[in-house]
Amino acid sequence: MNLLFKAFSALLSYPTAEMREALPEIAEVVRGSELVAPREREALLDLIAEIGRDDQLAAEERYVDLFDRGRALSLHLFEHLHGESRDRGSAMVELKQLYAGAGYGLTANELPDYLPVVLEYLSLRDLGEAREMLADCAHILKSIARSLIGRESRYAAVPQALLVIAGQKAVDASAIPPVREHHQTLDRDWFEQPAFGEAADAGRTAR
């Protein structure tokens, strides 16, 4: 199991008391992973410190305000590609088939395109497959990173680190102007292309 992807999954999940109790362990995984470059490591540790520093309610409110208020910061990957169209449903079925073929099961309330779920799945796969899958959805990770950087959120550290692991360039934070209006979207930066398409072509039925 690749504990780093599991740590990233936890960091992007709702900050429950249990998750916050695990922050020291998550920090140790980040510090000890050779996959994390120094700049991304520092940013991830700053995020971990922030989540642990706030009281429980403040951590929860910040998370909800970021990720549950608009499409630009949705952690459901297919929402960036398909919105609420029928294509999203068929893509969900295909991704579930990918998981099932690898012996990875979802709980009743989990959606397969939720980024923390995708990262949990990748924690069980080999690094080459994980990098390929992340590279296939790099355009979505960049969009999420830009939105988080615009809101001056330390949560941007996670998609930035994932991009580097995927062999992509991290988003240039200096080129992103601050977003003062909270729920602006970055639809102009989104474009339609199959995420995980290469994985499908390689014989793994993706999405």
C-alpha cells in the first residue's frame, strides 16, 4: 500500500475529529516519502498544521466553505467534465467497473469519482498505474489547484503535489490572481476530454 496516497485522501476528506487525531501520522508519511518534492512537502506540512491548529468547528466550516459551495472546487472529478449530464452516470459505471476489476469495493455512500476515493484506490495500485491515472486527470487537478490558490487556501498543496507526482508541472501560484468573490467558477479553464482515458486504452476499463 502506498501510504502517501492514503494520506492525501485523508487530507482532502472532511476533517472529522478522527482525521485530525491522525494528522501527526499523516505528517510523518509526508516527511518520509521520496515522491514529495521539498517545496510541495513544506506546503503540505503547512496545510496539516493549519487543519490541526484550528478548533474542530473552524476546520469543518473552512472545509465546507471551500469544497461544498460550488463547482470550481468540487472534489467530484466528473462534475468538472460532465456536470449533471447523463454522461456522468455512464462514466460512474465505468469507473466502478475499474474498481471492481481491481477488487476495490465502495461503501454505500461513496461516489467513485470523489477524489479522496480515487486516491484510496490508487494507494492500493502500483506507482506506475497511479501516475498514469493522475496524469489522465491532470487538467482537473490543475483547475482545482488554481481555484484553491485563488482563494489563498493551503489545501492547494494536495493537488499541486499530485501534479508533480504525475510528472506534470505544478500550477504557477504567482500567475493566479486572488479570488475575492467566493463562488466564482473557472469554467473557462475546463475542457471536455476523457479523464483516465489512457487507463482505459491500456485495458483497464476507466470511468
